[in-house]
Amino acid sequence: MGHRPQRVEKIFYMDVFSLLDHVQHIARNGLNYAQNAYDRERYEKLLSITAESYADLLDQPAEKIRELFLVEAGHITPKVGADAAIFNEEGEILLMERVDGSGWCLPCGWVEAQERPYDTVIREVWEETGLNVEVKQLVGVFTRMPSQRFGPHTMIAIVHLCEVVGGELTLSHEGLDLRYWPIDEMTNWHGIHEKYARVAYKMWQSEQLLPAVSD
């Protein structure tokens, strides 16, 4: 008699946030385009299931998450923000401590309607720091995927290297503190802003133009 082949157990690891992100995009885009009542009902159900799953993972009310999803109209795409990397003569980077307690960040904000990321950077720096800046070059385009730490949205950050040309450093209502930091001394970064800062620092240090990063 031959030996019976041993059963091989396979363990699959699933990125739950990535799965939920795909499902909620399908549901929201379906609600945007579907004209059949039965299709809309199915997409509504998908969105409700997704919101409930996010609620369990993020410890947030499902209805609140569902409302956030439904606020956005049209074809659903990742959220787009613009960030400014500003260094002083010592190579320290300007950071703001956020009022929501999520750490220190580069001056940043969402790109508004009828606005280029270039314009967003200049506006956000003025609003958050009181400084006037000139954009020197594009640092890169960075993608932050949904996760338990960062929440349910895919976010794209367009980071620019900027130079101060006027104004006076002034803390806004959006921050608890605002000052220049040596990058290696900051231990409480917001999101993935440390990555933005370190790539920007290499560009600031370089005597020649470096290519922008797409990550």
C-alpha cells in the first residue's frame, strides 16, 4: 500500500483594510452610477457591511463612518493633500504639533476645488504658519494606504520643497506648537511625515536637482 499524501495546511493572511477599501470604493461608485433600484439596494448593503466592519476595527460608530463615505459625490478617488518641507539654515525642518494629538507634521492640507497642489502648499503654509513661501521643487508623490492607524481612506500627499520669502512665524488655531526641529530629534511624527521629511532633506542638502519620488 502506498502512503497517503499528507494534507498541507495553508494559512492565508489577509490585509483587511485593503479589502475593505476596495469594497467601499465599489459600493460608492456603484451608488453614483447605478440607475436600477435593485442594484442600488445591493450597493447600499455593501456600503453598510463595510461601514460596520470599519466600525469594529476602528472603534467608531458605523453610522458616522457611513455618513463620511456618503458626503463625497461623484466617482470615488483617493483623497489628495499637499505638504510643504521648509528648512532653516541649520537644516532643521519646520513642524507643527497638531491639535488632534496625532503628532508633529509638515504644514499641509487638502487640495481644494479650483486649486493646484502648488497653490495649496502656499495657502496652507500661510494659514498654518504665517509665512510666505516660494515653491522650489517637487519632492514627491506619496501614498498612504488605509489601516487601523490611519483610518479608512487612501490618501495621496504631494510634497514640495519650499523656501521662506516673507511673513512671521505664527502659530494658528490648527496647532499646539510650531517650530524648527532637527529631523533625528523628532520622535512623534504624524502619519508618514517622517518619510516626507527625510526625502525632502536629501533634496535640500543636494547641490544638484534630484528627481522627484513616487511612492
